[in-house]
Amino acid sequence: MNDILSLLPAVFAGILLGAIFFGGLWLTVNKGLGSKRATLIFLGSLILRMAIILVGFYFVAGDSWQKMLACLGGFLIARIVITNVTKKIKQTNPVFIKKVNDEN
């Protein structure tokens, strides 16, 4: 029982890291699709999100594979939650993409 309780901070850290990663991905897609510099936005966002996640997993896990697995579980929980929340937002507030003219 004590072992499970010691893994709860790793699960919560995984949920936080997942919310940062997938929330950032959702924001990037919403802002990047209508931008003239979509490649720069998507690439910059990917590098920033991956750096945050890798450093976060490194510090949370330490030298314990159990903490790494608990953090990954929290990360996947956040993925499911963010996916469901963004589906509901998309259904209630549809986003129409305007065509970007490259000649300007």
C-alpha cells in the first residue's frame, strides 16, 4: 500500500505533463492552421513541448522504472481527458479555416 502511495506524485506529474503537451498541441493546431508561418509555429511548438516533456519525465522518474511507468500512465490519462474536452469544444464551436494567400 505504501508503494502505491509513493507513486501518486508521479501520476499527478504525468497528468500535468500530458496537459501541457496535448493542450499545447491543441493550441498550436488552432493558431498554426491560419498562419502564414505555420511551419515555424508547428516546429517550434514541437521542440518546446518535447523538451518540457523529456525534462519532466527525467526528473520525475529519477532512477525508478515504477515512477516512469506511473508518470506515463498519468500522461495517457491526460491525453484521454484533453481529447474528450477538445472534441466537445469543437462540436459546440466549429472553427472554419480561412485560406492563406501566399502572395501578400
